[in-house]
Amino acid sequence: AESDTAHGASMAIEQINKGGGVNSADGVYQLELVTLEAAPTEQSLASDIDTLVGQDVLVLLGPDSNAVLTPDNIALLLDTGLPVLTPATANSLTDNDDTNSLFRMRAPEGLHSSALAAYLLEDLELTQIALVQTDVESTEALALFENELIAAGAQAAAKIQLPAGSPLSPTVQELGGINPQAVVMWGAPGDAVELLEDLRAAGWEGRFAYRHAEEASRSGALPDALGEGVLGVTSWSFGYTGDVSRIFTRDYVQKYAAVPGPMSVAAYDSMWFLSVALRNQSVDANTIKSRLLNTTPPTLVQGILRPVDFGNGDLIRIVMVYELGPGGGPQVVARYDDGVLLTGGAQGAAEVPTPTPTPGPPTDTPAPTATLEGNYARVTVNRLNVRSGPGLEYDQIGQVEANELYEIIGRSPDFAWFTINFNGQVGWVSAEFVTVEGDLGSIPANELPPSPTPALSPTPTIAPTPDLAITQVQLNPTQPIPGQVFTATVTVRNNGGGAAGAFVVQGVFQPGPVIAVANIEGLAAGAEIQAQLTGTLANSGQWTASIVADETKVVLESNEENNTYNLSYLADYPIVANQTNQQITANTEWDLYGGTNDIVWDGFNIGMVNGAKIAVLSGFTYENSHYELINPAQITQTGLTTEQVTSGAIFGIITAEGQRAIMRVDNRQDSTIFVSYRVYN
């Protein structure tokens, strides 16, 4: 089907094939994009998967929508055994993927919420922020944003959640009475426009943020005059002024006569990343999945794709906050990578740091002193390798020094490498470590040289070297308790043929970070040792720790790529009651824990008694829920209607005794429900 995702992927594939295709271990391949006649829906995805698998595809691209990716549909995708590249942003999308098959092409929704909250709270220094939601699909995004406010010590001035199609006039009146400094909106574009128009007509002058402001402006739903000053957040915006981003936007507009959106860029980058991952590799599903997780991070249009740092299938975690101008165009005001503000982010500048050059002896290629004609690359690191082709697998043919200037004579199709005139021959340098002086758009694309084939030669005698790898990490307790000391037992093995000297094992645990270090005196070839890391966590949550052997890189190893072990874990407080699939019949009143009844089920509705409270929660699974998600400030209802008591629904509860609890409806059959719940101490 025609879509932004298909357009971005198609443009990348066309460029890859024009540059010679993909040189794999099995031969040279041309990529082909196989599309469906219509975008998949929640109901059609099963048959759509069968259609694509029947055409012998090796990678699945999509679905684009969070709504399509239900647990059942995710299971169907995983059952194919194929790698799945999706631009969907649901926060828990990759949490239960034990097969490493799901790859998220854009930052998760939580980082979008985090970036927007950080910009409002820290950059604009706003404290009175109201939240409005008018669609079910945005429940997770709102909850994640509110969690960010709470984590920063703030609280929403108002939280208004309306069913789709509800009148907005009462909301305008409520917000007018509060007069917040900012309103953050999730919902359909028409609702956002109506709410903003009515607020402005009522005299409200605060800041308005809408999750999909740029898309609403591009589609014409948000008028330019009304939209001026509206904030939005996205994984990529055509308002980002990075060099490669500008070239991509120009090429996309020329090809499709349309401005690219975040889906286009995500698909474009993913196809180029796929081509890099396939170089010199066998073309099969398992190899592709492994390479997508472990390939050296390339710099593409969105920024640096570095799944090896995340370990959960996320390819990139860059998010941009933007502001709409008087003509509806976005200007990027802040960029974040995995929640960290990037330097130069306010102008969308590149985040690669420029080290202070180390002066060296005069070179044979002096920098021109007059006005430059043509395009030049200025080296921004102390010393940069020049290679025979665009990749680390090509031979090194020399080096260039900091601040030296070389004429650019071409580029790779993805702008990741430039060719320079190096001592009379063509050399390739990484675009990540140079700045371009000239017109980047005028640099022609080079045909890529053949992948290097190692020549047969006698095997040299090499001194045995160590190879440190972490084989296992065990937590005690397996579920750390906030405020109590935990221990991580890290097993390190030397797989190499040489002994390793002294080194450090370091673990970075969340939330925090909590950094724990153990010193190892040395490790013989083939030997194992256990290091003990201890720490104390401040809060509950689903987290990932990064544990590194030889964190300071003092041991020269035969393989430096296997030193990191990513450990996912749930930190949570102790529970005093844990029930699974308990049957509750009509007209039952029961006590979760503590001796006082909390809930009444009449066969249709849930009522709370003896001061107990309840609320519907979303944005996570029952298995991944934890103590901090049950916020007493949000658990304020005295009952739920029959429409809210559905299979799979998750409720936060404050019991009659004041304890936090979480409950899931496992099934509902007429007037009988089956529930699982746990109560915290």
C-alpha cells in the first residue's frame, strides 16, 4: 500500500540497488520491497502475514500502528521466525520478545513523553501543566507523560480524559477556571484544533502542545495562524537541519512531491541499516536478527542507530521537540538521545563532539587560504583512518590529522562516507568525523568498490591474547527490593588463549544510575571468576542494567565486542497477597487482604467499600506492573461501570487498609469474572 513507510523504504532500496546492491557472503543481492494492497488492520494482520510469508520475504516491515500490535498479533509475527522492523512506538512492544525478532525503528513512546515533559519543565520552566486526552489509543502516552511529571516532582494541574466524540466545551470551561501555563493534548487532530480554537477564543494565552502537531499542520487540519507556537514531539522532523537530513528531505520531495514524515525516515534508515548488517554475511533470518542487534552503529538521517547499546531491539532512541512557525513549518528546539539532551539540540545541530586538535607537523596537503572552490572535508578528531572503501572491513591506506582539509570527490549513497583525494589516490573517510565545507547537496554518489576478499596467505604466528566475556549474571534477590541491598554475581570467562591482567567489572543499574564496581586481579586463559556487585535501588520499575567486563579497556583482547551483558529485571516492593484467576460470581463482596472488605461485584459493575478506591490503568502489562505505577493521587474512584470491566483490563486499587494493589480481569463470562491480583506490603 502507498504510505510514508513504503515511500521511505522504496527510496532507500532504489539507492542501495543503484549502488550495486548488497555484497553478502552468498553473493550480491538486489533488495525488493513487497507491499500489501491495503494497510493491515488488527483483524487482517493474520492473513496479511500469510500473504507476505508466502512470497518468501526475509524481513517484515511494519505494522505502523500501535493499535494493530495486540498481544495476539505480536505472537503471530514472532511465530514467523522472521525479523520484524516496525515504526510503532508502544512502550512495552519489545518487552516480551525473547526471540530478538522485533526491532523498533523509532524511539519508544515513553521517550517522546519524557522529552516533551523535560522541555516544558526545564527549558520553558513551566509548572502548571494540564493534560487532555480524547482517544483511547493515547492512554499510554498520557500515563507516561504524567509519570514524567511526578518523577520531576511536579503534578498535573488537571487531567481530563474524554471518550471519543465527547463535547469539548466543558473542558474549555474547566481549563479556563484553572488557567494553566500549558495544555498538553492527545487525540484526533480535529479535537486538538477545536480545543485550541476555543481556548484562544476564551482568552487563554498559555503554551499548547500536541503530540502530532506537525502531521496536523502538514495535512491542513491545523491552520497556520492558529498553529503558530504550538509544540510537538516526534522521532524526526523535516525541520531538523542536520546535513544528511536536509539532503534526504530534498531527495524525498523531488521523488514524491511531498514532505517526508517520521515514518518515511524510519523506514529509509532501517533499509540502509539492513544493507549494512547484511554485508559479507549469510542471508538468513537468524543471521539478519543477530546482525541487526550487533552491527557497528552507523550514522543515518535520524542520527546514530545503536541497537547494540540497547539490547532489546530498539534501533534508535532519538526524539525531537519542535515548535510550529507562522507558516506551519516546524523548527526543532531540542533533541534527545535516550532521554539525554544532545548538544546543539536547540538548532538541530549534529551532536558529534569536536575534540581539540593536536597540532602536528606540516602536511603535504596544506589547507587553502583563499575562498574554497568545491567541497572539502575538515577532520574533527586527532587522527582519522583513510580506507579503500566505505566500511571498517576495507583496508586502511593511511591516516589524516586533526583540522586538515581534503577535497571531497564523492560520497556513499547513504552519506555515511566521503571519498577524498588522498595523496593522489581515492580514499574513504567516515562522515561522522569530518565537517563539510561547501555544498553537501552537490557531492555526487560514488559506485561502491567490491567488498574486500582476504587474500590467501600463510597463517602468521600470533601471540595468544585473552578474550573476556560475561557468561552469566545472577541477582539476589532475583527481584530487587527498593531500599534494600541487592547483589549481582557476575561470571566472567576468559575465552582467549592468553592470560588477562587486572581489570574492572562495572555494572550500571537503574533507576539511578547505581554504579557498582569489582576489581579482578587477573584471569588465566580458559578460566572463570565470579565478581560481586552490590547496590541499592531507590524505586520500583522494569529496568535494564549494563554490565561490562574490562570497562576501562586496559586488557588487549582478541574480541572487544563481547564484553557487555545487558540484564533486564523488575525491581519491586514485597507483596503480601497474590491470587491468580480467582472466580468471582455476582453479588460477591470480598477482601483482597487485611480483614476488611474492599470490593463488591454485582454481576455488572464494581463498587468499592470501606473507603477503598480504584482506577483503570494502562500502558503496561500485569506481569510488568510494579508498586510505583499505583499512584494514590490517581486512584480515586469509588467504582467502575460494566463497560470498564473487560477481559484484560488492569485496575489500580488502594485497599480499605490503605495498601496498594493491582488487579487484572483475566476473563468475563456473563455475570462472572475471573481476576488475578496482588497486594503490596
